[in-house]
Amino acid sequence: MKSEVKEKPIQELLKFSIINLDKPTGPTSFTVSHFVKNLLSLNKTSHFGTLDPQVTGVLPIGLSRACRLNEYFIHSDKVYVGIMRLHKEISKEDLIKEMGKFTGVISQLPPVRSRVKRELREREIKSFEILEIEGKDVLFKTAVQAGTYIRKLISDMGDKIGGAHMLELRRTRASVFPEEESVNLYDLVKAVESYKKGSDVLLRKMLIPAEEAIPKVLPSVQINPLSLKQLLTGKPLMKQDIGQEIKADKFALFHQDRLIGIYRKAKEKDIIARPEFIFN
């Protein structure tokens, strides 16, 4: 996405951006999102993927109209680093072998306290590896499909080896948002204080324009400029509005660096897609 997007007036950025926040231990994800909302004096914020109060790490926060983009990011893979405590001694080789059995597609029953229906669900564990072992404490890293409960993963594996539970957990990546590009609440507060005193330099660096983030999770399609006005009113996408074949079921429609909306593919004579979200 062109750099012009980042050069928008700060008030425009605050209406359609994402902050890659490093959530501290203690508050709920909702509390953190609400704090950001009040801090920036916005009408609405939303977090892209819940973290338990005691879990730290990447918690993307959508600002204002970017809240509507939640579903396009929340279903992407997540990466975690944590510490599990084994209840019995086990060799590293046997532990690696057991962790291997919990890699790939597994069946998982959500915890009792979860908000989703308690029924077996299939989730894919992309990787599950040991980083370090000290006694019965194991530092691990795992990449998982969205909706996977890491605490339950550790508990279920523990049932096979004499018991295990999670001591600490940190999310190091959520969708396209990595830990190394996250900002903590302390620095965000300082940036907002500086902004209120007249300088938006620090805050601007922390705002990820939604137009820059969307193409990382959805294919991008450019429109015929002559169709711009009608498409901004919510008109379905016709063959003549674009000059390329679309294979993806969902995609983002752009006019140069300007987001028009997000569309779902349709099969209705000349209509090739209908809008799910229009940014006008």
C-alpha cells in the first residue's frame, strides 16, 4: 500500500486504524480495549482475539470503523510462547514424541469457563516444540489455528504423561501482527500525551492504517475508476467494474491506495461480488 495512506491527517487515521498492542498481565482484553477507547476519546474500539487476563502479548485493537474488520483478522493463525510444568519426570525424547501426537489436526473440548459451546472441535496445531527445559518446567513454542485453547492443549497432553499444567503464556503473533512491532500501554499513553500537547509523531508511528493491513489477509483488486462513485453507494460489483478474473471468495477492492470495501464473490449473471463492508 502506498505511503500516502500513512500521511493522512491523524484524525482520519484514528477513524480507521489498528494498534498492535502488547497486553500486560492482569486486565481482561475488554478492559484494555476500553482503556484505549477512553485514552484516544473514540466512540468505539474492539480487540481482535481475546487473551485471558493472566496472558500477555499481541492484542490488536481496532479503532473506530476498523472494528468492522475484526472477522477478517481474528480467524488467522496465532503463535504462543509459554511455560508448562510437568507433574512427573519424563525424558526429553519421550516428551517430544508426545508433543508430536498433539501436532496436526486434533480434537479439542473447550474449557468449562469458555464462552463457546462445549463440544469437540477440530483445531490444527501447526507446530509444538520445546525451546528449553529446566527440571519439570518446559519453555515451549506453538503455532496454532485460531480458536485453539493453549491451556487445554497442555492439560490434554499432560493426561497422557502423568499430568502437566501451564504456568505462563505469551502471544507473540496474532494474524499479521508480530510481537516485535507491538507497543506497550506505557508508551501508548506517552504518545497520546505528546499528541494532546501538539505533536502526533509518536502516535502516528503506532497507528497501522487499515488500508495497509487488509491486503496482508485478503487479496486486493483494483477497480475501473469510472465505477468508483456507484461502488461507494454499495452497488454490487459487475464484470465491467474490474479488468481481471477473481478467484478468491473474499477480497478487498481498491482504487489506487483507497479502500472501497470488502466483497464476497457471487454467481448472479453479471454480478460477480457483493459488498460486506463499504468504506465511504
